[in-house]
Amino acid sequence: MTLDILTPEGKVFSDTVYGVQMPGVTGSFEVLDKHAPLIAALSKGVLKILKDKQTESSYEIQEGFAEVLNNKVTVLVEGAKEL
């Protein structure tokens, strides 16, 4: 699936990934390949990108939203920096 992380300053991350773990406002959740369509509010916290089953990277994100549609995850946040 494809993951895009966007901030008001521009695109922070764009690549094909295995999965992504995000800090939702009611708790953390994970999206994997072929996930059902979803829109979720995100809280400030750590977003983990699973590039494959063994490789991951993390971003500290501010509040925002995530959309999952047609095997693409779009994360729209106020700010993000790689950890």
C-alpha cells in the first residue's frame, strides 16, 4: 500500500509500505495492506511506518487526520518530524 504524510509545509513522506501504526484520539491503531476505507482523527504522538515485516521508521506527529482509501493511506497533520 502507499503512504503519504502531508503537512502545511509540504510532503514529508511518500512510499510503498507494509503497514502503519498511528495515534488515534481514542487509542493507537494499525493499518495493513487492503484495509477497509477509513477516516480517523489523530492525536499528537508517534506514527510508526512498517516498511516491511522487519524494518520500521518513526515520526513525531501533531494532530490531524488519516484517510484510508483504495489501498492508499493519506496522513494530514499540523507537523511531523522523523525520529
